[in-house]
Amino acid sequence: MPSLLALERRRQRLTQEAIDHFDFLIGSISTKGFQYPAYNLTAKTEGKTRTRHIPKDLLPLVKRLTGRYRKLKSILKKLDEVNWQLLLQRGKQENHGAL
């Protein structure tokens, strides 16, 4: 298991990486239901599926922002694991009187 200092540094790096991805959109892009090129952003909100029209000129930006959300979810999973390892390390130290 990595040292407490290494875990703290990793946590700090992941936290900053998460902050860097805070400009995001939740949802997926689809063209479902149209006979011509048009795009929607679809996401669940309070248990209901919501669809928003994406203007064609904003499609590249929306793709980037939805990609940031996927990356943010991945970062948060890694951060969760680091936080768990930190909890275990700190628990070991407390049980042995180091803190």
C-alpha cells in the first residue's frame, strides 16, 4: 500500500484534476427522431428524461463538455479509492498511537 504522503499527493492531484473539469454537461448526444441533421442532449433529471435541442454550431462544444463529464466521473472514482486508502492508513496509525 502506498505511503500516507503519496496518497495525500495523489488526492491533491486528483482534486485539482476534478476542479479542472467542472465546466461540463450531463447527457448524451443523439439525432433520434429527425429526418434532417439535428442534435439533442438527453439526460435524466429527477427521474425523468429531459431533451434539449443543440444548435448545430454548438455541437463541438457540447461534445467537449459531455466528454468532460465522463472524465470527471472517472476522476471521482479514482478519488474515492484514494480516500478509502487514506482512511485505512489513518485508521492503522490511530490504532497504533501514531496520531
